[in-house]
Amino acid sequence: MTTEQDCLALDAADPLAAQRVQFALPDGVIYLDGNSLGARPKASLQRAQQVIAAEWGDDLIRSWNTAGWYDLPRRLGNLLAPIVGAAADEVVVTDTTSVNLFKALAAAIKMQADHPGRAGRRVIITERDNFPSDIYMAEGLLGWLERGYQLKLLESWSDLPAALSGEAGQQVAVVMLTHVNYRTGRMFDMTATTAQIHAAGALAIWDLAHSAGAVPVALNAANADFAVGCTYKYLNGGPGSPAFIWVPQRHHAQFAQPLTGWWTHRQPFAMQPAYAPVAGIGRALCGTQPVVSLALVECGLEIFGQVAMAALRAKSLALSDLFIALLEEHCAGHPLELITPRAHAERGSQVSVMHPHGYAVMQALIARGVIGDYREPQVMRFGFTPLYTSYQDVWRAVMVLKDILDRSDYQVDAKRDAVT
Ligand SMILES: *Cc1c(COP(=O)(O)O)cnc(C)c1O
């Protein structure tokens, strides 16, 4: 049996405990939603002040050069690169995850179409359980292309080997997967899966929305082809902060994406009507970036520069293991179903639990200061962000949940939360 004292002892021995003071967290809140919107690094307020008052206010347009605004997508990309196992000049921070996925998919399709042995392939594979925006973006692109491309949705991640084998496998151009599933928290083995995809002659695009800053990622070691991801989730970049896209050096020469705005031009300020793409990762940009929002991404990345990913991963697993153990000990008898894998190798940094009244229970938790979130159907998500979540937070969160469940202290909206 684990006690609250045990949790306090774990906190006292936690090498990451000191990081919590770098975040602005309101009193009385246990924040278990850093997988959706990361907490605010305290430094962001001063950084915003500097960008708005000094760089914009005083230095005006000169700041594109003097404050390094123009280079920001590349500079931040280089700060982010080690977090995802990328090399220098392979990542830019820009646009949204959805838009970057569009660029990556379009580029991958073109690479395959230009490949002598693979030009006829017309199938793009993803999971039905992928984050819907990824599916919508792919459908949008393929429909617009009108070249007979089809999106094949796997009913289960375990159907991938079959979909890549035999005659059907020879039709697959690209497989785009989300490394850690947003709903269940299940994680793919990126290296093994990429190898399977390559063995079938297809290219692998990884969405790292729930991986970057949450779990160790080694894009180059896994030999992945493209990757995209968010900065506003585990990387604490701020609401709607620009996303990132990774293109490995080995693909730079062939990399072409259709959103060829002036920021992808070799000489953007030459104002030439003739287009000539810049070499390298700059081709993944499009146009002028939201500088204020972009600048704040650095505050989160600076914190990651001070900690080792292995230490983050160890604490993340310890927090989610503790949560699962306490849940099973104290909430047994309630209709909770764990849908996140128990195996560490298959788990991201969140725990998802189904309850027939998941929505109502989550609303009750939030009302009592335990902030997680809810996803259809019936799923309560609890994100564990090792930089600012303590073992005692986990203890307290489970005790509040136990109290809510034991006393049925939640309001079921019959229309919204009907149990069928
Ligand atoms: C959060 C998330 C997104 C978000 O995309 P935006 O374009 O930033 O809104 C995309 N894909 C996945 C898998 C996500 O989890």
C-alpha cells in the first residue's frame, strides 16, 4: 500500500522537483492537462513584455534583423531538435501541426511519385483512431489532388503489418501515424514500425503531438522520413503556439511542398516574380510567422535544455504507474476501465480511463481543482508532465476522484451523457 507519506518521500527524492518553480501554476489546482495545453513557464511574461514593448514598440521593423525575428523559426527548430532526436537545420517551428502535416504528406507523395519503382502507388495509410485533424487534412489533400489517391483507415494499429504485406502493400505510398495516440496514450515502437513501412517501399510520417517533450524520440535513429508536432502541449509554448516540422538531411534535396510562400524562396527580399526555392529546411516554411507567439516557444524549450529526457521519462512512468496503482487500490468497485497500456514501452505520458459517466465525473473533478480532460467516448484523460507534477499531486487527484465516485458526486446530463 502506498501512502501519502510515501508520495511525499518520492517528491523529496525527485531530481526534477526543482523544475516546478519555473512554472506559473495557480494555488489549489492539480494540473493534469499538460498534454493538451502545457502550463505557463514563468519566464514567458517577461519575454512577452520584451517582444511587445522593446522589440516591437521601440525597435519596430528593425527587429526583423536586430532581434532575430526572421531567424526565429530556424533558431527554435535547432533548440527543439535534440528533444526529438533530430540534427541541426532539420527542424523549423512554424504554422500549425495540421498545416505542417499537409506539407509533409504532400512532399512524401511527390517523392514517391518521382520514384521510378513507386510512382503508381496510390494508397495512404493511417489509423481511424488518429487525431481527426490528421485524417481531415489527408482527405483534403488527396481529394484536391484528384489523382486517384485513397486514404485507408486501419481499424486497429495491429492491422498495419497485414496492410503492408502482399499485393496490397505494394500499393502503399505513405503511412502517417501519430506516435502516441491522443485518446488512449498508446505509443508505437517508432523504429520497428518505420522499418516495416520501409520494407514495403512506403514512407513514414510521424505526428509527435503527444510525444515531443513527453517521451524520448529519436527520429534520425529510427530512420523516419518526416515528422510534425505541437509546441503548446508538453513543450509549454502557449495557447496556439506554432508547431514544428522535421525533414531529415537525407531528404532535403528532394523535399518539395506546395505552400511555396516567399519564406521558402532563396532570396525572399529580392522580390522576384520567378520562384526559386531555398535549399534545406527553409523550404518547410511558408510566410510571415506570428512572432509574439513564436517567441514564447523559447521559454519552454529553455527549460527542456536544462533537463535530461531520460530523467523526464523515468518520472513520467513513475507518475503514471503510481496513478494506475492508486486508482486500482482506492477506486476498485467503480466501473473504471484503463485503456492505456500497462507496458512501459507502449505508454506515452498520459493515462486514459473510461467511465460510463466520464464526462460528468471529469466536470466534477475540474470543479474541485483536478484538471484533466474528456474525450469521446467516455474517456477521462490524465496527463503527467514530470516538470511540474508531483507525486503528491497524483495522490490528491486519486483521493478526489475516489470521493467523487464513492459519493456519486457528479451531475449526469441525461442528454449528453446517456449510457447506452
Ligand atoms: C493536438 C494535435 C494536433 C493539433 O493540430 P493543430 O493544427 O495544432 O490544431 C494535430 N495532431 C495531433 C495528433 C494532435 O494530438
